[in-house]
Amino acid sequence: MDHNWIAIGHIDDIPLRGARCVKTPDGKIAVFRTAENEVFAIEDQCPHKGGPLSQGIVHGKAVTCPLHNFVISLESGKALGADEGEVRTIPVRNIDGQLSIAYQAAALVAAE
Ligand code: FES
């Protein structure tokens, strides 16, 4: 399937081991930057009780939910350890630091 690539800003807009939240018509997407400068995008909604994963702590290629400490893989979107659940992952493109996410819908408003 072809992707629509939607520009979401520069990698330097995201703090190291941090995230920013992008609003889409389908909900919020959390875009993470790891300590190794890799970028991942997943739904900004914890599979446990909907906590804002973009406000969680990034470690390695995972994020810990700020509410009840579920650990979610940024690569697979799956809860790690004994916890169960999964969030959607979204492809990210990084061209010279300019980030885009793949999305079906045309309208997209970046959260400031
Ligand atoms: S809402 Fe994320 S761990 Fe409970």
C-alpha cells in the first residue's frame, strides 16, 4: 500500500529520549526520539487505560507509560514483560532530519 508522507517537523524539535504529540483525525500519534537518534511513531494511547505515552519515559527502544508503568516497545507497539496489549505503530521517514509519518488521511494538524 502506498503511504501519504506527512511532514511533522525536524528531529531537533524532539528532545533526546523525548517525544512530541501529533494530532490526526484518527487520534493522537506520539513521535519518539531515542538516545541513539532513532525515531518511532506509535499511537499516543496506552493499551492499558489510554495514558499519554508521549509523556512517558523513553529508555532503549521502549517507553514507560506515565500512568501505571506499562512498558511499550516502540518497534512493535506491544506491551513488554508480563503486561498485555498493543498500540498501532506508524512508519516514520527521516530524510536529513526532516521527519514524516505515513498516514492515510490527508488532513493533519501538528500539535504545537
Ligand atoms: S494507562 Fe498506561 S499503564 Fe495504565
